Amino acid sequence: MTTATNSEPTHKGTVVTGAIGDDVHVIGIRLMEYALRQNGFNVVSLGPLASQKEFIDAAVETAADALFVSSLNGHAEMYLPGLRGACMEAGIGDILIYAGGQLTIRRPDWEETKQHFEKELGLSRVYPPTTMPDEPINDLTADIARARAAKTAKKGK
């Protein structure tokens, strides 16, 4: 990771990206990666067929701020349960976890899907397949700023 002389990151944050589980669809995550880089983020791309362990190992190794998990085949509901807990076990329980795409095969109401992934599985944010990159990038920028401010405040106490 590139850092300035004052130990502040020269980028907005580090994001680990990939298509989870048995998903080989990468066009959406590749577009997201390009947009993230264009907006000043460091991207660690796992590509297709990425496991929870690969996401977590890459996040630990790079001190990532966030995981961006993609799924187009609808199997995210099979591969994302337990991810927040595994992050906690690895010592990165406060990492931001975003997921996007066609997350479920069942295609229930989007609000129901969002509720399941955010409230029940502990993901930070989820996005439907029609989401343009600027929405998660704006959310990520704000979420990282809040997380860094909270860490700074905690250190000051």
C-alpha cells in the first residue's frame, strides 16, 4: 500500500473485490473496479470464483477498508451467510461489506432482499443489479470517512 510521509493513505481506501462462490460473471465487478480506481480507491481484485476465505485473507493482508462482493448467478444467499462472523474471527469485524448484483435466485421484493442481507447476514450495504457505480462509491466514501473518524475519536479517549 502506498502511503505518504505522514502515514496518511494517498488513496481514499482499499477495497477487495470479487465474484463470490461459484459465480464466473465478472463484467459488473470489473466495471465497479474501474470506477473505484477512477475515484481514487486502491482495488485488490480476486476475480471470479472467490471464497469467503480469499476475501478475508486479502482484506487482512492489505488492511482493506471494505469488501465488494458481486453475484450475478443468484447464489450469494448460499455463499454470504457467515461472512461477517468469519471477519470477526479474523479480527476485521468492523470491515465494510457491500454486495451487489442478482443476489438471490428467488427474486423476492428488493426490500426483502436488502433486509435479509443487511439485517440478518450483517452486510453493510447491498445493491440491486441496476445500480450505477456512483451510488456505492458515494456510500463507500462516506462510510470510510465515518469509520476513520470513529477510530480517531476512539484513539483520542
